Amino acid sequence: MRRLSKIAGLLLLSILIIDAVYAQPLEQVHGINIEGIDRTQEITVLRELPFSVGAVWREGFAEVAERRLRNLGIFSKAVVTAPDENGNVTVYLKERWSLWVLPQVSRKDNGASSAAVAVDEYNLWGLNHHARMAYRRDTGSNFSALQGSSYEAAYDWRRVDDSKLNISVSGSSGRSLYDTYNQGIHSAQYLQTGRSATLLLSYALGDVPDEGWSVRGGFTASNATYRFISGTPQADVVGHRIRALLAGVSYSRMNDRITWLSGNAFDYSLSAAHKGLGSTVNSYSHTASWRDYYTFSGQNTFNVRLNGGLVTGNVLRSGLFDLGNRDGLRGYYPGELQGTHYLFGSLEGRFPIREDSNLQLVTFADLGKIGGRAGASVTRGLAVGAGGGFRWTLRWLARGTIRGDVAYGFATKKWRFYLGTGQAF
């Protein structure tokens, strides 16, 4: 009986403690103070928070809010405090400079060269809208002469009327040099004249865009004509008109920590061109990607991506996938890996030279298979590229990561060098 009395006493004491805990008044958010913003509107911050005035404060709110604000890309620092004795939450932010003016220069092994300048504003109106304008000149062999100029413009309207709907519009117009390759060897050159326009709408199924699942749909239209310049004429390089419906679904659970990334993301896209839409060809393109970022030993990360694509129907030369570029298989140039289907993966290690450093050293390996068109690529087997590089993050600048890579293409037996912005994936 004495033992039963002790057990009953312990149960009663537990009930009293639990009752006392739940009887305590819950913290309520009475106000939100935002500090450190000058060019950014308050609504841009408030709509990303998982709480609002009048809400009951919950554990984890601060971590979620800080992650969402960093993921916008326009803040180098985001700190959210719990409610003080008056119920006020303070959000401390440090803005990044959001205007980019970026010159771009490229040169291939055959001397083909181009020069361009792009202007990006990542926080237009203080609402995290993205506007882009670009001008490109194809300058012939070793920058010898002007052989084409083109213009591009794009506008991303994030959170229309503060909703979870995003609208993106883009367009291009002008002339540019168009090169064709067989087995990775330059076979012909054309002067391409074209214009295009795209409208894309995306809707977040989660609380905010770019977190959790989202769906999208849209329409794209383009016209192109080709004038033969040199080489051997190609039968599948013909003028065309493309009218295509766009659709896709994506998932993201990323944490942008300014100098390094963690989390994972998935994306699937469909483009369906049909003569019933006014297109001159029936063509259907599918692409999918998966990315995962694993953290170990502090801020070191081991990163994995897997990409695949398939295009069917009336496939013109300009409709082929081209993986020979800095965001595809490094170690190869455009034209060296072309086909109607592909599967490739990347393994990449990123290592800060010290904790919280702005400089990372990188080592990577890209490998994959692309095919579906005989003789289009330098290899019919496995394409492999490997190398290393650096990532230098300018914390004060939006999207301010400078990237330099050197990669060896095992099929071409050549080293290739890349200098640009952002991570490879």
C-alpha cells in the first residue's frame, strides 16, 4: 500500500506540473520591428515570416523566418528574436547591393568569340522583383569582326499582389552566329535571325514561393531563319516557328547560408510544341533534375545532382540538348555533347578555407551519357569531366558568388576554363 501511495503521489505531482505549464500565458506577437532595410519595402519582409501580429509565438519561428529571408538572396544577414517582455519581435537585416552590371566574354577552341553585357536588378521596387537586360555581339574569329548582335530582356514578378503567384516574362531578338557540329567537330556556320517571347506563371503550394512544392504553366513562341555562311550545309537546319505549352512541378527545401548551401531540390519541366498551336513541328521535351547538399565537418559540403532529359517528335538541330557548357558537363564546350536524350550526374565537394570564409575550394566530377543522334557528340559512350576551382562570395552583393573552374574532358583530351557567377548547381 505504501508503494501504491508513492506512485499515486508521483502521478498527482506530474499532473500538477503539466497543468501549471499549460496554465502559463502563451507568448503573443504584439508588434514586429524591422531594422536594417533602406531599399527594401517592409511588406517584402513581412510576407516571408511564418507569424504575424496577433499570432502565438512558437518554437522554431525564428529559424524558419531567418532561412526564408536569406533565401531571397537580397540580405547578407537575417536575425529574428523571440518576443520581448512587450511582445515585440525584432528582425535584424543587412541588405546586399542588388544591381549587377556584368561584362561577359567567351572564346572557343576554333577561335569563335563573343562579347556581351548583362544588367540585373534583383530587388526592383524593393519587392524582390528581378529585371534583366542583356546585349550580345558575336565577334567572329578571335574578336575580329561584328557578325551578329542580339538583345534579351526578362522580368520576374515575385508574389503578385503579395500572393503565392509568380509571373515571369522574357523575350529576345536579333542575329547571332549558329554553329553545327558532328562528332564534336565544327561542320557548318549559319547566321541565325530570330525572336522569341515566353510567359510563365508559377504557384506555390506551400506557405511561400521557393519552399516546398510548386506548379507552373505557360506559353512560349519563337521564330528563326538561317542563312548559310560556311562549311557543309546541314539538312536539319531549317527555318521554323515554335509555339509550345509549358508545364512543370518543383520542390525545394534549401537553406542559403550566403557562402554555402544545404538542403535538396527537385524540378521537372515539359515543353510541348504542336502544329495545332501554330508550330511548324510537333516536338515534346522533358527535363528533370535532383540536387542534394550534405553538410559535414562544419561548413564543408558534399553535393550531388542527377539530371535527365528526353525530346521526341520532329527534332530539328536547334532542338537538341547541348550539355557541353559550364552548367552541364564541365570539360566540354557547346556543340561537343548533343543529342535527343541524356542522363548525367555530378559529385562536387566544396570546402571553405576556414569557418565562415568567403572563399571555397572546390573539386568535382561530371559524368553522363547523351545520345539519340548518331555522330552528334564527341563520344557515344560515357562522357567524363573532372577538375577543380574556387567560389568567392561577395557578401555585400546579391547573387554575389564568383566562380572559376578548370576541367579536363576525357573524351576531348582537353582542358577547359570557365569564369562566371553562381554555383554550378
